Amino acid sequence: MGDYPQVTRNDVLAAAERISGSLERTPLIETRIRGERVWLKCENLQTGGSFKLRGATNRLKQLSTDERARGVVAFSSGNHAQGVAIAASRLGIAATIVMPSDAPRLKIEGTRAYGAEIVFFDRYLESREAIAARIAAEKGSVVVPSFDDPHIVAGQGTVGLEILEQLAGAGAPAPAQILVNCGGGGLSAGIALACPDSRITIVEPEGWDDMRRSLELGEIVPVGPDAPPTLCDALQTPKVSPITFAILKARKVIGIAVSEAEVAEAVRWAWKQHRLTAEPGGAAALAALLAGKAEPVAETVVVISGGNIDPGLHEQLVA
């Protein structure tokens, strides 16, 4: 399966122990979709507005004293940036974040508010990996990827453990199906490890559904050069990682692609039904269910993975 450290369910359990008390246990709320009971796992209510604080905290807590002193570098359009910035500020670690210059203003401001230094780049002309590597080399910092790292995947998997505990606590059966938004696959891979008995379905925006295509072809394929613009900035990952792909492939995960209109409808529905602020990339999985692309079988859980959306855009979408 490649010469990288593979992640196991035990790593997810260890991560849960390590980060316990460092973040919110987010609500699992009951709703009805097309007449069936569905559960919404509200990671949009996590500190920093997304699940990303989990993986970042798990990764940063494992740095040595020497590594902490030299700081960390991350690259992200926003949610991972904020997760790393928050975890770093709490642990007293300097953080530099490489962000696309067209990242949502809310995400830029959120990252800056936690004391991280931001370096902007052009998403279409420059390589964020190359810029991060250069900064890391100059400062001797540790690069903290958003999904291509076993500790990050293990941390994100704690969402799955919480789902299992919360359903059991509600006297409900274990989840038959969990729908998860997918960019690089860190969250879906982590949940696949945490919930081995649930069917995992990943959801991506049309044209950015490279994980779906990779799983169908049995090998990693990047997003096409003509990928359309999408409101789902959180899911605009040009290529998934061997770690996340291997886990999802082993679990025979299937993928669904949703349109921009379907995503907008999901953002609107989350607000109208539950007063939940979901960003487009955080609502793709919900969109698949609402649009009838996935069936709401008994004990279906939908992860709303983020809520960092510019207020003006949210107002426009829910109007």
C-alpha cells in the first residue's frame, strides 16, 4: 500500500484521547429528509468553524519541544489554516499559513485573528506546496499538510467516534450510512477508520470529483485542467493523497458529485430548517441527500463539515 505510515482505528482512538478537552464535542441533531430520520453531525459548530481543529491539534500535540520552537507551516484555502492557527496559538507555537489570494475574506480574517502569519499565493500560477516547502526550509519549520498526514487523518476520524457515541447515547442503532464532504479525503478516511461497520459515501462538487473518479478507476487521478469554478472552496483539492485514497479504496467507498445549484439549496435548507450556517463545501453531503442522489436509509448521518461562509454570500444563498 505504499511506503507511508498507514493509519489504523487504534490511531483514531489514540487521537481522541490526546485531543480530548482541546475542542468541542459537536452536536448530532435529528432531522427528517424525504420522510426519513437523518442525523446531522454539526462540525460547522466546532471552534474555528470546521472539523479541521481536530487533525491540527492531534498533529501539533505530537511535535517535540525542538520542533515547537521552530514553528509550523501549512497551506490551505481557509479551514485547515484556521485549525492550525488555533491549535498553534493554544500550544504557543508560531504558525505561517500559505493561503490563496482569492480565499474567502472571513477565512483570511479568522486565520489572522489567531496570530498566524499569512503568505498569499496565486492559486492558478503558483504551487502552494513549493512555497510551504521553501518557508519550512528557511525557518526549519514542520509542514502540517491538510490531509496527506496520518496524524491529521487520525484526528479527523474522531468525528466518527463521536457519531458512534452520540447515536448510542440517543438509543439509536449504529449508523448504516455516513455521507461526508470530500476535498483531500482526510475527514472521510478518518471516519471510515472510526466507523468500520458503516457505509461511507463521499460527496464532491461536479468537476472537482477526483476522489470519486480515482475510486472508480482504482488509481489516483487529479482534477482536470478545465475544472469549473465552484462555491465549495473547501473542497478544491487538485489531487488526493495516497494515504486517504488507500483507506477509502480498501473500504470500497463510493462517490457522488453534486451541482452548484444543489449545494446552494443545501445551504438554504440547513439555515431554514435548523438555523445552521453551512458553507457550500460543508453542505455538499447534505446536498446529495436533498437532491435524491443518495437514499436516506435508516440511521443515515450527514456531516456538515464547515460553516465559514462570507455573510454576504450566505444571505444571497438563503434568500
